[in-house]
Amino acid sequence: MNNPLKRRFLAKQKSTLSWLLIPSAFTAESMAQTGFDGLIVDMQHGVQDYQSMVACFQALHAHPVARLARVPANEAGIIGKTLDAGAHGIICPMIGSGAEAEALVRAAKYPPRGTRSNGPVRAGLYTYGPSSYQATANDETLVIAMIETKEGVDNIDDILAVPGIDSIYVGPTDLGFSMGLPPILDREEPEILAIYAHLLKRSAAAGVVAGIHVATPAYARRMIDMGFLWTSIGADVAYMTAAAKAAVAG
């Protein structure tokens, strides 16, 4: 298994990702040709399900773009099944403690590091028994913990200390929500920007990559300048509706 986004993270190359919320292989295939370094199938908030995720991965397979998925919860069954489908990486929402981060890693890794069951039916290209996939999956698959609550911020050092966490990923809407603020993306509140600076400082000290979700390219550039290595900008449905509205407006 060769993970192009893992290579970029290890080389400290700034990377740009986006989201696939539309359950369509055709949309995924189109988005794969726009230049993003990775595309994330959203099984938490999008209208994607497992079968549509597999179809999106099949469409992405022909292109040099990393295949990621956000699972709906920190649950071992869906994490393993998503990796079996061929995900290069797992994004898990609402990680709030070191124990939750450890559970995430254990679900995503084969023994001895974790408890992931053997059965990479698609990821292993339909082969069974010992294969190159099983030999490389623990090193190649990305495990990304979303930090999007006050609890996650308070426990960031415990989360970062868990071996196998490749990146943290800031979710600005839920983070603000957990602090009594409106659930928006490109935030300007001084207290939120101070949290971003704190997360960047702690992740740098731990040698863990940090990413953040944003709404606009301009804000993405600001976050990269601030110290985030990667951003995810918008989503397929947002791009489609924005273009349609612009066309109607003339």
C-alpha cells in the first residue's frame, strides 16, 4: 500500500483537501481531477453511506488523490470496514481524551499495535491471506483525530501522546458550539484564534501534523501561514451550488 498523503505529511508538504458529501462516483471522479491532494467521504454529516463511499473510492482509485473517510463515530467495526474498503486514512470526529484517541488507533491498526480484524477485501485488491497490504497498512494508513470540543482542547497533550495519531484536525463549527459560540467556519474570535495557536504549539512539540477545515481559499492561506500543514476547503455540494447561484445571478 502506498499512501500519497502520508508521503506529503512526512515531507512536511502543505496540502489541500476537500469533502465529498454527494453520494456519487461521478462527482468523486470529477473532484479527483481538480488538483486536491486528498478527498474525504463524509459518513458523519453528509448523505454518504458505506456503499456510496465504496463507489467514490472506486472512482478515485484511477487518480493520484488520497482517499479518506470521516467515520460517523469512534467505533471499531465501521473504522475497520472503512479501511477494508480502501481508505488511505480515517478521520474520527469528537476525540476528547487520550483514551478515545487510543481506542481510535487500536481500531485502525492490525496486531500487535491494534485489534483491527483481517479482511481487507477491497484494500487488498481481493487477495486473502498474507499480502503486501497487511504488511504495510499499519505504517501507511493515516489516523486523524478531530479536535472540535473544549474537552479535546483541554486534553490535547494526552491525545497527541498516543502513538499512531498522525494528525489532529480542527473542526471550527463544533469547537465554537462547545464554547457557546455560533457554529461557523472561518472564525475571527480572539479566543478561538488563541486556541488554534495553542493546538499548533502543542502538536509541533509532539511532532504531529495539524490540519483545519475552512470555507474559503483566503482563510486557508491564513491558516497555512499560521502553521497548519493542511487544510480542507469546502465540499462538492458547496462548489456546485455556488457555481449555480453565480450563473443564475449572471
